[in-house]
Amino acid sequence: MFPNMFPLPGQFGVPVMPVQAMTQQATRHARRVYVGGLPPTANEQSVATFFSQVMAAIGGNTAGPGDAVVNVYINHEKKFAFVEMRSVEEASNAMALDGIIFEGAPVKVRRPSDYNPSLAATLGPSQPNPNLNLAAVGLTPGSAGGLEGPDRVFVGGLPYYFTEAQIRELLESFGPLRGFDLVKDRETGNSKGYAFCVYQDLSVTDIACAALNGIKMGDKTLTVRRANQGASQPKPEQENVLLQAQQQVALQVSSISTTTFFIIDVKSCFIS
């Protein structure tokens, strides 16, 4: 008798959002992760491909076959990205990747500022699956890169032929180490060219980073900085110590390089 008294949704031009799109929008804050410390060469495609491959490698994909990453936004000026996953659970699994090496640099993986823990708890798991195979990508469960804490130092650009003892000798120019981890290929046991360390005396951390960063080692250039943040500048009272340390490191590098090249030359004589 009264046709169309109650018009259907969208009949008068009001757009109707599909249920799936509404769900995606509602869960977006819990499906995104912040990735900081990106190298200048990073782009949306390389970040998406890397994290999709890594998620598959650790067994972090829970939403079926296909790529875990659905969208990437990069702020090139500030060197960070927002990486959007397919599901809340996959985003939580991605949190276990903090400290992973991307294009030679350790990156920070965090929740974005709009993350709502109480709301996210109703949408899915908020912690990574404890059974993730982090060793498959060179990480240790519970400690990114094998060592914990804000004073963890990343040492990259190491020549592959440098032995563990030689690297420790160089790093210990600034004091004894509390922890050291030279990352190696699981199949071959060979160095991957980077390591992590923590000094017993945490006050020397920034001095060591400043003195070692940028040093030429054979055909490589060292990248040395705090793994979880940009290294701070040495304090004024540390400048004299830094100068002495740089001189000591120069001698140390010369000694290590001479010894290494001597060994290589001797080996080549026997081979020939």
C-alpha cells in the first residue's frame, strides 16, 4: 500500500560501504606496523616484497596463501614506513621482526602511534606466535639480532674473511664486551658481514660508534651505530677520548689488515 516507505540503503545516492571494506577499515590500526631506520634505497615495492618473503619464511602467514603485505607507505625524508598486513594476527607476528636486517641496515619494527591496545585485543592476537621460526631469518626469539637492550650496537660492512677473533679485537679497543654475535649463514657457517655487540661499560657505546663508523676495512666501509636508534653524538667531555680512540682504531685496523693480507699471500704461495 505504501511502496518504498522504507527505502533500501543507497537508494537516495548514499554510498554503502561493503562489509569487508568496513571490517578492513575498522581493523587497519591493528594491521599496520611502523618500520623505522630504512636505508635511502628503500622503496614501497622492495619493502613489501621483503616483509612478505620474511613473513613466509618464519611461518608468520596466517591468512592463507599469498603475500602478507597489502600496502606500504614510505616517508623517505624521515626513513620510515607503515606496512599494512592482511590480518591482525599477521601484524602481531611481524612485531617479532624488530632488528631484522633490510638492505644492510637493522630496522625497527613497532606499533604505529594510532594503535589501540584495548581495541586491538578484541580483534585478534596482540603478541607474536611463540612458535615462529625466527632463526630462519637470522633472529633470536626475544632478542632482535641476538642481543637485547637500547645499547646494542650494529656493526655492518665487515669483510667476509674477517674472523670472529679479529672483529672482537677491533671492538674491544674501547673496552670489554658483555655480548657479541657475529651473524653467520646457517647452511655454510660463513659470516654474513655484520655483527651485534654490547659493551660492559655502556658509557663507551657512543664513542665506539663514532670512532668506528665509516672506517675502511679492505674493500668495505664499516657501518657502526646503535641498532635500535640513531647513535647520539659524543658529549664534549668525551671528545678527547674519542680522538685517542680513533687513533688507536687506525693502528688496530692497520694491524688486522696487514695480518690478514699476509695470511692470504702465504696461502696463495702454497696454492700456486
